[in-house]
Amino acid sequence: MQPPLKSLDYFQKSYDIRVGQLKEKRARGTKIIATFCLFVPDEIIFAAGAGRLVLCGGRTDTIARAEQSLPRNICPLIKSSFGAVVDACCGGNLSCAHVQLVDVVVAEATCDGKKKMYELLPEYLPTYVLDLPQKPGSPEAITYFLSELRKFGKYLEDLTGNAINEEQLKKEINSSNETRRLLHRLFDMRRCDPPPITGSEVLQVMQKQFFLSPDQFREGIRQLCEEMEHRIPPARSGPRIMISGCPMSAGNTKISDIVEKKGAVIVVEESCTGTRSFWDLVEEDKEPWTALAERYLRIPCACMTPNDQRISHIVDLARRYHVDGVVYYTLQFCHGYNIERIRVQKALKKEKIPLLAIESDYGDSDVEQIGIRIDAFLEMVS
Amino acid sequence: MITAGIDAGAATTKAVLMRDREIVGYRISGTAFDFLTSAEKIYDELLLASDIDRNDVEKVYATGYGRNSISFADRGISEITAHAKGVYFLFPEVRGIIDVGGQDSKIIVVADGNVTDFLMNDKCAAGTGKFLEYTAKALEVPIDDLGTLALASSHPAGITSMCTVFAESEVISLRARGIAKEDIAAGLIAGVAKRIMVMAKRMALTDHIAFVGGVAKNAGMKVAFEKELGVTLFVPFEPQITGALGAAISAHG
């Protein structure tokens, strides 16, 4: 085993720096927007002179707090996120400092569980909901989403007192695209066999993507890519696995950890904490609002129907990264991703790529049982 | 070459000894609190009964839930791979395996002894040997007699709950209503069979199917599956040892 990548320390250390930075920004009057999802465009937030911080929860300790009001049988991500907000706003000490650092929440109309949870949030934090057309690909959907984005822009202008001008928006688009290009560079190196970085290492980085400032994040990725280019690939001969499915929010690394502890190497994650967050770029030569509407509606979330773009993307990724098998990860009670697994499995079967479906929550009670399934799956694909 | 396979299962520990790919002997015993102690004990008994010295065994492979605790094993393999190898040794024509054990049930799709797909039950006792064990207790029938009793039923009772705890209380209320013991037994077996058949059909098993694991000793269960699938199942002479057998075969290389 070779020493860990030094650049990963950068991401570990950046936490305190970022918290200090956000406190300072707020003291100077900058509004900080909390988001839970990839569908809320950073570009518009930054063009309005606001800051952004993700609040999507992967921790297990805030779930019990959420279950004091939310039903138990909904996904752990929703419960964890809600629990963190409630706890922080009611003087609890469970959650990290994030909630206290934000002025407003900008939520999005994705799955049913989240939508209904967001209806409870205004009791704790001012909440704005961005609507999404859920049948993507039609001109009407783009037109509608464009109007939603403009409305959102207006809301931010009122909140911050800053006007969003087209030039600034284009600058922010270029800057976000730069982040996306860097992530493509990082992910491209994972196509090597064996890859110079493990999935668990990449996950540590991806979980910080929307927590750090874009400058901070890009600097970290740059350092990491440079270090990787000079790193002799670790001698890992295990099967090449793709993770596909639900996000793994900060605090939740269970499945990636099990898969790699069992001897496989994760070469790509088709998830919100993987390719979904950066794969498509925003067209830079287009009218910026339209370009944003088009790019963001291409995010292949399972709340979209029919989600053909996701199915073909998964097959493409499997080929591109030469995967031996796909571990399809569903958060417990996430019906969208769970049901969509059937179409994904069919498409992969045609390509003769095996799939293992794992459904799990944030607790540790099923680690052994998942381990048995992973062991058998890796033996099967080896 | 002499090899051994140990299947450290959740409910029972199994050991198989092989010489040049022929079964020399096997042992089955309940798993005690400690996986390793249980395995050591039956392995020693088996060696003694087979008149083989421990040092003459070239390789020991372990499988089953407790395989990582078997420190004297050279390697561990998953029970899914092990069953596939074991069943292939006994019935090379088999394409699908239904394994119902003490803690879980699985459907394994195989081609020439290699696993091509598999499905395991959810993380609860429904559709496993545990379900039958608990509910047999509520029926006050020894678990070994449950299947035979069920075969005598002409009007199986409907057991709607698949949760072990709820099914237990359902059995008690059926008893209170005066439903015959054999009809309740048949209802329980039909319930488990139905649950496992959903998994089997999801994996598209059609024919050449083996039934293994402790529950395969239950005659009623075999009949219930065969009725659903419309084919005769392959059941090994000792359905509990296919995992340990597969481990011993893999150890042979």
C-alpha cells in the first residue's frame, strides 16, 4: 500500500478555513444560500453576489431528531438533512456549524419526500423553492424552467440588493465550467488500470464540492490532479466497479468503504456526488439564462420521467471506464432510484455488465449483510 | 490431494473432507456462540472418523457467515460461490439454485458451476428457516415434522403476514379459531414458498433447479416449490452440505 495522496489533506484542512470565510462574508453583509441539490444553479447565486453552502445530510446522528416529527419510512438523506436544521435551530448541539451560517434555503421540487420536507422548513429558516419540469427534453420544459430561473434570479436580487447582469452571469458560467473541466480531468485519470486514486478518496473530495468556495475547491482539485500524474498507481488488481444511484452526502461513505475493503476498486460514481454534478458543461456562447436552463435540465436525476438520458449515460460510463460490474446503490425508501434500477439493469444486461442492487440507510446494522453480497458479487465478476 | 471445506453458517456449522475430489466424509452440527470453536470441534471429529491426520489436509477453505472467524482456513469464499461449486459437483446440469438457510435465502443463477447472477432476501427473517422455526414453535410442532404435517392438509390456512413476529400471533389466533394443525402448517409453508418464488421468478429460473440448505429437508417445502415451478427439484442427499462441499472443491483448485 503506498502512502495516501498528500493533496487530500488540503480538503481535510479546508473545513475550518471555509467556516471562517463564511462567517467573515456574512459579517460583511453577504447573503449565504443553503442548497440541498444540484438543480440549483451556483452561477445565478454567485452572479447575485451571494455565497453558497450545501446542507444535504449524510450523518446518522441527526436522524432521531428528525423522526420526532417526520415519518420513519422516508429516505435517510431527507431525515438527516431535516434533523440537522431542526436541531441547530432549536439549540441542539448535534449538527455542525453549517446551519448557523446560512441566511436562506433554496430548495428544489425534486422527489416527493424532499418537497414535503421543504414545506416544513420555513418554521426554522426562510425557504425558497425552485420548481422543476419533470418531463425533460421538450421545448416547453426549457421555456418553463427558464422562467423559473429568471424568477429565482429576481428573488436573489431582492434578497441581496445586487442586480444580476449578463456579463457577470457569463463570468460565473465560465468559472463553474472551469470546475467541471477540472473534475473531468480528475475522473479521466481513473480510466487507467489500475487507477491512481481510490473511490473512497474521490468521495472525500466530491463531498466537499459544494461546501468549499469554488476557488478553494478548484485549487484542491488542481493540486490533486498534479500529484496523481506523478503517483505510481497503487498495486490494486481488484475488479473495477462503478457505483450508480443515490448521492452519498458528507458523513455517508458506507458502501464505497465496504466495496473497496473487499478488494475492488471504484473507478467511477454515477451519482450526485459523482458524474451527475459536473458531467455536462453550460454552453458559453449562448444567451446565459437559456444555456443554464438547458444544462441543468440535463441532470439525469431519477425524479425525471422518462429518464432515458440517465440509462444511456450509465451504459456509456460503464464502457468508458471499463467496469467489471455496477453496484447500484439506493437509499432506503428512495422510490425513484429504486424503481429506475429495473431499466438500468436491463440496459446493462444487454451489454453483459452485471449489476448488484444494494438498498441501505445510514446505520451500521447491515454492514455484514452487505459485505456478503459484495463478496459474492466480486467473486462473480472476477 | 486432501482438502476440507468448512461452512460456518449462522445456525449450523458444516464440514466436508475430500480426497482427490471424492467426498470422504462430512459433519453437521449446531453453531455455538463462537464460530471458530464450533468449526474446530466438528473438523476434529470428522478427521478422527475419517482416519485422516490434520497435517495431511493440504488446504482448508471456509465459507458462510462466520468464515472470517475460521483462523485455520487458508481462504474464505462467499457462500454463493460455494453453493454453486458444490451443486455443480453433484448435479452438473443445474442452472439455478434455491438455498433456504437459517438466516437468509438466496437464488443463484449458474452456468457450468459459475455464478452469473444472484439475489438474496431482505434483511429480515421472512422467507428463511427462522420463520419456520418460530412459527412451528407457536404451532407446538417440532420443526422436523412441520413439512410432513403440511402434506396431510387438504385446506391450507391463509397466513397473510410474512413478518415472523406477526405470523406467530396469526398462528395463535388460527389455533384459537379451531383450524386444524396440518392446515396451519401448510399455510406457513405456502407463505414462505410464495415469498421465495417471487425471488426465483425475478431471476427467471425455469428448470434444472436445485434446492439446498437446511429447509430443503422439509418435504412440504419441496412439494410447494415444485407445484409453483412445475418441475421436479434436484435435492442433494444431504442438502445442508453443498456450501462446505463447494469450499472443499474450491480448495482443490
